[in-house]
Amino acid sequence: MTAPACSFCGAGPAEVAHLVSGPGVWICDGCVRASYEIIESLAHEENPAVPVADPVLATIAQVQQLALSGEREQAKAAYEQLWPRVEHGRPLHRLSVAHYLADLQDDPAAELRWDERALAAAAEVGPHHEDAAAVAPLRASLHVNTAAALAKAGRGDEARHRLAAARLAEADLPDDGYGRLVRGRIDSVAAELDGQQSLL
């Protein structure tokens, strides 16, 4: 039997405070919070109690479920088909697809290209943008993933610069399972970069 893990971020029971089961899926407390913030950012200004259905985010969630269930090639193909639909659209859509596509790359150079596309989309979201609340807690993850990809490419100085940006973005991480997962990733990449530096 497969061990339970969040269907969105992939975190297991030891990495989160709560893991809630649904029909064929799991979701952790951190992703519940992130989902709520996304829904809030999509609400009608005239009537905040009425949520707006976002078919693109729904599709992204479905494709990510494929990836986390082991269907990596199928998920990669689905994201690649989705990309032309979002490439010139909403930053939240672009950064989500690019972020998940980066994780599905076998080629480090391709992984870095997608990580950089995700960061570029996030950079378009200022404090008053409609996606500000949804994007803020994602920035640290985007920065640290790019740092890790740069480290793989042997671009240590750029990786450390990006890691510093991840440290600054830690302030926007929630104090929950998702936040702990990303903070742990930042510490792990920092240790990796320190190890590379000591070998020079």
C-alpha cells in the first residue's frame, strides 16, 4: 500500500501537521491554506462571498495529481499542452505550470529554464496585483528551486544570490507544513552550496 502524501505538494505525514484524506486524494494543512488564499484572491470584489471557478487552476491540480501518482510523462505532456494557453496570460497560471514543469524535467538545463519562467511570472505580481496573496507564499519555493537548479549547473555564485532571495521570502511562508517543507529545502540547498564551496 502506498504511503499517504499530499496530492498537491507531495509532503508526507512526517513533514506536515495535518494530512486530510478525500476520495482518492490527500491534502496537507499548508496546501489547504494556500488553496484558501488563491480562492480569496479570485473572489468577486462586489461579493467576496462568491468564489470564482478557475478552470485553469482546476486543470493544474488534476495534472499535478497525475505527477504525484507516478504518471510523470503523462503529466509533463499535459502541462506542455497547457503552457500555450497560459503563456501570455495570468501570472499565477504561468508560474504554477512552469513551477510544476520544472520538477518534471530530466535535463537540468530544461529544469532551470522552467524555474526561471516561474520566477519571471512571479516578478510581475506586485503588492496590489490580483494574485498577490496567492503568490506571496510561493516566492521562497520558486527562489530555492532556481537556486538548486543553478547549483546543478555549476553556477554557484548565482545560486547563492538566488538562495539569499529565498531567505528574504521566508517571511511570507506560513507557519505550517508547507512553510516547514520549504524552509527545510532552503536549509538543504544552503548546506549543499556550503559543501561545494568547501571543495574549492
